[in-house]
Amino acid sequence: MGVRLPRAASCAVPDADPDEPAPANTALVHAGAAYADAVRAAAEYAAAGAAARAVGDELLSTRRRVRAVRRHWTPRLETVLARVDAGLEQNEHEDAVRRRWVADMQAQGR
């Protein structure tokens, strides 16, 4: 559809500073890892949401274009086609009349 989307979200959560003291208990270590996972998941969710919005916007734009083609261009082109078709039929009829006239003239010896 011509929509450019990010392939994947990237989120860099900084590692703990080695100069800082270690957490007092393991729950803080697990919480930090869970928070980092949550931030990465939020970044992926935001990228997916942006992609969905971009595709939705493109879909609305495409619907408008299709509606314009159906309501305006198709009837105009059908009208022009009918006019051209009628003109071609008229030319074919005139050519047939001329051929008959020439054939009649040749049959009469003129």
C-alpha cells in the first residue's frame, strides 16, 4: 500500500552502573529485569500501534480514492466511451453505404 513502517522496535535499557552498590535483596534484581522487559514490550507495542495507525490512514485514503473513481471518473469515462462507440458505428455505417454505392455504380457500368 506504500506505507513505510518500522521493522522492529528497539529499546536500549542501560545496565546498572558497576560503581553502584548491589541491591539489598534479589527481589530488586528481579524487579529491575521485569521493568526492562516492560519497557521493551512498551516500545514494541508503540511501534505496532504506529504501524496500525499508518495502515489505517492509508486505508482511509485509498477508500476515498476508490470512491472518487467510482462516483466521478467511471461515469465520465463510460459516457466518453459510449460517444466514441457511437461515432465508430456511424463511421462503419457510412463506409458500408459508400461501398454499396460504389458497387452499384460499378454494376451499372459507370
